[in-house]
Amino acid sequence: MGLAHFAAGRPDKAIELARQALAERPGLTWPYRDLATYYAAAGKTELAEDALAKFVYLRPSMTVTSLRDGLRFMEPDLLERYVGGLQAAGLK
């Protein structure tokens, strides 16, 4: 649901849903990845960097290349926006 809102240009709603996922299932890691890109899209750079730091701490081998490969199911323009947010947050 969060990704659909992100795709539709509603990063604040996407943030809300990713935070809800973390509240309901605190052991999940992917919501931190989503939060990083959603916060970046909302212009909340510091929060994006913090979310990415939490994700990378839990998934230290994650890179832009491995992420692109794992998310290749996304429509190309959406994937570029998503990855662009993670790069803005500091993912290498």
C-alpha cells in the first residue's frame, strides 16, 4: 500500500503506512528501506538518512546494484524514483 501511495505522489501517506508496518511487526527490515525513500521524496532528508542507517545496519551488504536487482519487478520509472530516494539518503 505504501509503495502505491509513493507511486501516486503521496509520500506522506506512504510514510504513515511504512511506520504502521514497523509498529505492527517491529522485526521487519524492509519498512526502513521504504521509509528512507519516502522521507527523501517528502524532503525530510535527516529522517531519510536515519531510516537508511537502520536498514543498512540490519542489511549491511545492501547496495544500489543489489537493490535494483531485487526490485526489478517494479516499473522502470518507479524503480528509478525509489532508488533515487535511497541514493539521496546515502545508499551507495
